Amino acid sequence: MMRYQTFILFGAPGSGKGTQGKTLGTIPRLYHCACGDVFRSIDTRTKVGKAFLDYSSKGQLVPDDITVELWREAIDAAVEAHKFKPDIDTLRARRHSAKCRTSQDHG
């Protein structure tokens, strides 16, 4: 499993993670990946996309393992599209604190 040099901003909803992330994302060699953007771009025809939709369409929180898999797929796609170059770029993501431990557990 590939490990990336990563900065994670975390805090309560509305604390400014997105604002700061967008600003940091303008710095060369920092790739910005927001989970909200990942969720909005989900292909709901895939297995993990259907699992996400099953929870979100009921207004339920999406389990951590599904969230992490969606995020991992988005990062892999950015690498394939040469938007994120892990050998020279630093990944910047924002999360609320409960998700940070799960992301660390998943590599």
C-alpha cells in the first residue's frame, strides 16, 4: 500500500478547514483533496458508490470504512490522471477528528 506525505486539517464543522484548505491548495506541490468533493463526485454505479448511497439517501452517516475507500479511490484516480504526483507533491486533506484515526488505520 502506498503511503503519501500528507497534511490533514481537522476541526468542527464550520471551523474554517475548507477555507484554509483552498488557500493551501494554491501553493505549488500541495494537492488539495476535500472529502465533500469526493462525495459529490461518486459514481453510484460502483459497489462502494452504492454502499455510500444506501446510507446517505437515508440521512445516515456513512461508515468510516466506506468513506476511507471512497477517498482512496479518489486519490488513486488523481494519481492516474497526473493531478497528484506523490513523488513530488504533498497531499492536503481535511477531516473532522473522528475520521482521522480511521484514515491512519487504513494506511
